[in-house]
Amino acid sequence: MFEIFQADLGSGPTPKLVLIALADFAADDGTSVYPSVKTIADKCDLSERATRYTLRKLQKAGLLEMEREASQHTSRRYLIHIEAVRGAKTPKSGCTRTVGQRHRSTSASARSVP
């Protein structure tokens, strides 16, 4: 699930935070994710409404799938699409970063080293 940290999900930090919280509950292959919306919200310090919105956003992006709806006695069960998360690993423009390196700008002034 380390791929989530490297993924550029766009739209601010909230989708990544929610996906990391879900990954904390998941098996290594992205399955068996079944925390309640309240649990995710509490873990991410978000409102339940913001959490539901972000979950829908992740589903629309193809990064998350709801495998089972919630019922009276069970939570929803999610599946994290690891390959889709890996596909979102495009670096932000003007930024080159790999594991173990600090942020380094690729602007013209940064490249003009004699």
C-alpha cells in the first residue's frame, strides 16, 4: 500500500488521507476493507459528510470499489484498486521526486548550475 503515498490523486490532501486510512484496514492486496464511515471520519478528522463525499470521489476515479452495501449489522466493504493507484503515480508538474530524495524543483533557475 506504499503506492498511495506516491500517487498524485489531485484535489488536495483529503482523498489521499481517506485512501491511506482505508489502506490501514486493508489486506496487502487491497481487500477486506470494511470500516464504517464514522470510523474513517474519526481517523481522518473529517465530518461524516465529507468522508462520504470523498469515498464517492475515490469510487468515481476508479481507485475504490464498494463490494457490499451496509446493512443493519454490517459495514460497507470496499476494495482498493492497487493497479489504479499505481497508475495515479504521476509526479506533479515542476517536481521530480523519488523515494529517499527531497523535493527538488525543475525550474530553469534550479537547473542553471555552473
